[in-house]
Amino acid sequence: MEPEAREEIFERARELSSRPAGWQQADALWLRVIEAYRQAVAGGRVDRHDQRQLARALWRHSMVLAAMGRHDRAKDSGHEAIVLFAEIHQAVKAEHPDPTQPRRDEALGELITAFVDSGESAFVAGSPVARLQLLEKAIEIGLYSAGPPPGAGPRTRAAMATAYHNYANALLHRHQEQGAASDVQEAVLAGSRATELRLKALDPHQPITIWELANTYSIYAPALLMVGDVERARLVVEQGSQLADLLGVTGMEIRHKLRATADLLRSASEPDRGGRRWPWQRR
């Protein structure tokens, strides 16, 4: 298949993947895309672009498969994507030691994102332990490769922000299931780091950055409340609500989450008459 044809079916599969009605077609088309790029990188000198497109196709296909509930296939595709993204990052690292160099930043950001997305797919498949392990690996790779995230390149910062956000969410879920206080403390720290990175990326002209920050606030606020930092939780709820209001309909789910935390904050300010248990306290 000619390079132009490969690019064309890749974009068609990506477009079909963006809506549930297209998932069945996307599944079949991604298989064609993957096979086309496998042939392109087989033997001889490997073209870095084709190798990256193969990794991206495997990653995007795994997301579609996970959304369709085909978890075994999603896991296999996601794992292969991670292996390829890791190979690409190592090759680019040899050429560009500086992690903020654009090509290196892109390669590292995609590797971290692949781990993060595989973690969420594992959770949907009923494996919360695997989710945490993959998120921890994503954070470890980012810190080892680029150092403190605020000093990393923009693609790496964005990927690390999502990794910290998802990690905070995963820790709160484990706390609800097992009741370990240390999970809440870790979730607060992860939420703080995600907030720092998303504040740095905030751009009023890019609604996605507003949504991402507001969404992190909806995780960070309840974590703060759980550790008793009521004043900071209240401030985060207020800031998150202001951002969610800017989003209109797309901020509705975030507003609901923040409103639930606001209700708990109001309850926390009332006199305790004994016997009260908060929703996160195990019976």
C-alpha cells in the first residue's frame, strides 16, 4: 500500500473511532491500518514515521476495543503499542538527549499516554490493581526521563498531568474499597501536581484546557476534604465551579461532582451531633 493510502485509511479509522456508531467499522478498519504499517516497517531501514503510525494505530485500536468491551484484544493491542512507543522513545532519546526537544518531547508524551490509557482500559476490564501499576509506571517514566514535570516539554507536561489526575482518582477508588488513609494523602499530592501542571497549561482560547483543570478540581476537592483541609477544598470547589460555568453543557458532569463536594462542605461546617459518618468512612 502506498504511503498516501496508508495515511488516508488511518485518518478514516480515527474519524470513525470518535463516535460509538462508528466503532464497529473502526475496529475492522484499524486492522487494515495496522497490517499496512506492519508491512511498511518490515525489513530494511525502518521509517520512524511509519513506526510511530503503527504504534498510534495499535493504541487507538485498543481504545476502541476497550470501549466496545473487547478487553482481551484491547489489552494485547495496548501492550504492543506500549512496546513500540518505548522503542521509538529510546531511538529518539539517542538522537536528542534533551527531553524538552520537540521530537523527544513528543515521543515521551506518547509513551506516557499509552501507559495511562492502558491503565484506564484495565480498570474498565475489572482490574483496578493493574490500573494503578500502569499509572505508577507512567509517572515513573516521566520523572526518570524528564525530571520534575513543570520543567518538561509541553507534550510531556500534558501527559504527566493526566497521569497524576488519573492516579489521584484511582487512589480515591482504592480508598473507598479498602479504607487506607495513606491512599487519600497520596491522592491529595497527585491532585496537587495535576493542578499545578494544568494551571500552567490553562489557555482561555482553548476550552479543553479549561475542562481539564476543572475536571482535576473535581477530584482534588473531595481528596482535600477527606484529609480535613476544608478551607482549601472550599476554594478549589469555588474555582472549579467558575471554570465549569464557562464550559456550558460540556461542564455539566463536572458541576455535578463539585456540587456534591460543596454539599459535603456545608455538612462539615455544621455542628457534629455524634455518630455522623462521611461517605468515605467505612462502616
